[in-house]
Amino acid sequence: MERTLVLIKPDAIERKLMGEIISIYENKDLNISEIKLLKPSVEMAEKHYYEHKDKPFFQELIAYITRGKVCAMIIEGEAVVELVRKINGATDPKKADPNTIRGKFTLSKEENCVHGSDSKESAEREIKIWFS
């Protein structure tokens, strides 16, 4: 059984979309094996987004993800990394299919409601950060 990390980001929590977003994953018959609500520390955020540390938007990204609560979930299923990325949709809401989470709910490329791991390796690394 493959695992992935999903984060419902602060903008979605602030807009009270958490329940609706969780139900989208559940309606695709995916299993949420662990879930928690937390306000990430700067250190946790920097570990999570370490591959972006040299990019000009890094500090904005850290400020965004740490500004409020995040719902972190471990989701399990067959080919779950790829499936969750399809359910989430493109990062840029203008390019996201309207039937995806980002297509339905995202207001900007910078505040895009959800995160899903981009590979099995990233999923395992990220799960260790959020569920230590």
C-alpha cells in the first residue's frame, strides 16, 4: 500500500474548506490513516520546503504555511501519490481542471489550498517531518 502526505493549507482552513476537501479524498475511496491539525513551526516548514530554499519566493512560502493551522494527513491507496496529485490539480488555478480541488477552491497560485507529495520518496521524507 502506497502512502502520501496531504496538507490542507492555511488559506483553505481559514475559508472553512477542510471538511469539504477531506470528503473529496474519501469519496475517491482513499484511506486517511493519520490526521492532525497543527500550526507548523518555521523549522518544520523550512524542512518541508528545503528544495526551494535558494528560490526568491522561499520566505513568502514559509510565512504562508506558518501563518495558521494546517491539516496534515497520511493517505493510503494504490498509486496514491499520482492519484492525489490528479485530485489536487495544477498549482496554478488558471491551469487546474475545474473538477480538481485547486480548480474549485484556489484563489491564487501562491495560496493553493493543498499540498500532495510529488513522489514516493518525497512522501516518506515529508511524512517523517509532519508525523514524527
